Amino acid sequence: MKIILNDKIFEVYLSAAEIKTRINQIGEQITRDFKDKDIVILGVLNGSFIFLADLCRAIDLPLVCSFVKLSSYQGIVSSGEIRSILGLDQDLKGKHVILVEDIVDSGLSMDYLIKTLSDHNPAQIAIATLLFKPGAFRFKYPIDYVGFEIPNKFVVGCGLDYDGLGRNLPDIYQLSTL
Ligand code: IMP
Ligand code: MG
């Protein structure tokens, strides 16, 4: 099925059912890996909110759930330069932090988050991302939980947007080549 968002056409790439199944698997894996640990699930806004909502309900452990937002350097949008973390309201000292993202693309956002949050002395920082583009990734750090590895193509849905649109789509869509 195809959809139009603003000036672009997108086609279904991953179905809501496939996504749900995979998120449940990751939830079970995290449940095994983080037993008896003090967990803080830290979602990166805006894109992570849907994945995080499903993921945290698939983890059968007590956990704290919170969000941060990254602010980019104003006026230099294309450089992708990152300036600061907004909204961190949790003490991360000694905590097992699971950073949750919708997608790791170049990896720059996560790199900045890992470096900055390390200064808060957590016991551990793990990464869970719904999507990962290995072809675009420019760093070496491990990504602990990946929903789906995808080709280097623009996607929307399930939290991901194009010009602010498409986050509410239950399936994930790829930019159509037609
Ligand atoms: P990175 O810092 O290059 O890894 O980019 C991460 C951010 O870029 C993600 O959190 C998304 O907000 C955005 N992004 C990267 N690729 C896509 C895409 O294909 N669709 C929508 N947003 C994307
Ligand atoms: Mg994002």
C-alpha cells in the first residue's frame, strides 16, 4: 500500500504485526539480561515514543521510564551538530540505563548521548533501537538491541516522521522509488 506525505510517496516496508512480534522478542531478551538490575528506560524524543511504549510493556521487570530530547545547534540544521540534552530528570548514578531510539542512522545522536550520559556515572548504558542503518553508521560503539537492520533509505511510521508527519502510522514505510 502507498501513502502520500506532503510531496513524497511512501510504500509499506515493515508491517505493524512484524514490528510487534520483534518488539516482544526484544522485551523478552531485555527481561532476561536485566533481571535484578535497577533499570532506567530513557527514550529519545520525539521519535522513540511508540517503540518505547510497546517495548516497556514487553519488559517484565520493575523499571523507571523517562525521556530526553536533543537540541541541535540552531541555524546549522544540515551539519547535524548536537548541542545539549533537554529534560533529563533522573539520577542515573549506578543505574542500568537503556537508551531507546526510533532509528540509529549516522549514529551521531547516540554518540553524543552516550558520551554526555557517561558523566552521570550510570552502572551501564545499553542501546535499544527499532531500526538501524548499518550503511550509514559512522561509529564503533555496540548497539545492543536492534529491531530491524534496514538499507540506507528514508523511512516513516511507528514514531518516525517526514516533516513532522507519519509518526502515527502503525506500519513502517519506505520512500517509494516510483
Ligand atoms: P543519527 O544521529 O544520524 O543517527 O540520526 C538519528 C535521528 O535522525 C533519528 O533519531 C531520527 O530522528 C532521524 N532519522 C534518521 N534517519 C531517518 C529516517 O529514515 N526517517 C526519519 N527520521 C530519520
Ligand atoms: Mg529521533
